Amino acid sequence: MGSPVRFGNMAAPLKHFIDSSAKAWLAGTLIGKPAMVFTSGSMLHGGQETTLQSMMLPLLHHGMVIVGLPHSEPALHTTQGGGSPYGPSHVTAEDRRTADADEKALHWLQVAVWHISPRASKIDKRSYPLFSSSSTCVRLLWARTCL
């Protein structure tokens, strides 16, 4: 699930979408399924980690298993753009519109970790979308990101 940074929190359209997931929560349809989060913001210290954490909370309430980034990943220690053990991120400052090598490495590492997770290997990926958010709308995607 992805969202742009909005004052250290997920974007309102994504929050609205999550708030509408009560039926799935009551039915337990997402229990035990893997989930990962990613974000993008305009500043390196603009609230990326708290945005990632704000997206994790409802996923945990749904009983999902959060897939993060292992701290042993070298790109976490060298990135000048974004990324943390909570998930990949991207800084979109005026002079940085595209992801740098470290940001891309962290993104693809998280996708790889998700794909090898025991529960993920049992899921028909065509019917299990990742939730992604642009700055103004929420759309369902499979294996696409904002990076």
C-alpha cells in the first residue's frame, strides 16, 4: 500500500478507502496475508517514516503480516533519498524527480522479500492487489509502485 506524505500521515483518500474496509475486517478476509507500504514526499525529513507507520496500523488491525526491509540491506545505510526498515520511500524535491539507485534497490528488495514470504507464495497474485495512492485518488494495482 502506498501513499504520498501528508503532514507525516497517509493521504486522506487512502484513509477514506481504509475506513471503508470494515466488512473485510469483520469477515477476516485479510488475516495472515502479507502487506508492504511505501511512500513519497518532498523532503528527506518530511514525515516519511511516520507515514509508513500510519499505513501499517490498519493493516495490523486486519491481521496482515507486515513485510519490511531488513536493516542488513546496504542501501539503507547509503541512501541520500529515502527508505527505512519500515519500507521504501522517495524524495521528490524539485531537483530530484526520479528515484536514485538506492531508492530503487530498496523498492525491489521489498518486492523480492514479499515474493519469497511463505504466505505470499500461496496467494494468486492476480486477485491480491496492492493499494496505491496518487496525490488525489486511490487506485488498485498489482506489482506497480510510485517509484
